[in-house]
Amino acid sequence: CALDADDVWKPHRLAVLAPQALRHGAAVDGPHVVDTTGSVLYTAFDAYPAPFMLDLSELLALTCPIFPLTRRDLTFARKAGIEHLEDIVSNLLLISSNGPMWATPESLMDYRVVMGSMCHGDESAERFDRAYADIIGLLRNGDLSVTPALHTNAIVGLEQKRALNKRFIEAQSRTADLDFQTFVAAQR
């Protein structure tokens, strides 16, 4: 399971997720998205009252990264050539190979907005737009292998993420200090 240097796991995260990951192959929680003041902007799975199976469409509708705990036999090496959005690629491959993943709406980690970080830096929106386009290209060229049943849905979901990112770029041009997570929190 990945953990970015600026994020925080709750002490019992592994105790909650490990049994489900062993049973289902992967398990994830809905992180709190925390702004620069420490306030919670939103929780990723706040629309779900109970644990559920996270499928591809739900994954691609998320506006913050998730970091599932996976069984070792389902853990993929990082895909060569992908420098940004590797979490989306690894989760896409995981769902393609193992099916939907067990998810709890309980927040067991904080995803923190840190201004100047790779995700919240000066050119991050443009960088992510290029990364989405690159991943779509890999899918269209057959260089990113997903099941045929998920192929079209993956491209459609990634195009929707690009469209949201473009709306953010437009909003950020009007409000220079706007970060992506504050932008999407206001639309929830």
C-alpha cells in the first residue's frame, strides 16, 4: 500500500483493511481531504453509508487519490513511462484483474492539500491534463492492458476527468490561489 509523504494514516487503518484485503484481494477507505488549514474539505466516500464494492466507474468519478491495501499477489509494479497519475493506472489495473475492490466509507487516512506539491503546484493542472491524455493514448494503442469490458469505460471516465480538470483550469485563471480540492469540494 502506498502512502505519500504529506498524507497521514490513522493508527487502525491496517487493522481495518488487512482482513478485507486478504479476503477480497484489495481494500480501501475513503480518505478525508484536508486543506492547508487542517479543515476537512470532504470525505471521498461520504455518499456511502456502509462498505461497498468500488468499481471502475466509481473509481474514475473520485476527485482525490485512493491508496488500497492489496494482497501481494495482486500488487503491480509501477508501469514504466507513467510519471503522474500512477495511482489511477495501478487502481485501473487492479480492478481489471481482480474486479471491484472492497471499500469502507470510514476515513482511515488524511489526504492533505500541500501547496507547491506535485498535485498542487503552479503547473499541476496542465501536467495532469497531459498525463490523462497519455493514459488514454496507452489504452487506445493497447499499451495498457485492461479487460475488454472495461476498456471503453476507462477511456470515457478518463475523458470526464480531463473535462473536470479543464473546468478547474478555467476557474483557476479567475482565482489564482484556487487549488483543485477546494474547487471540487465547492461543487459537491
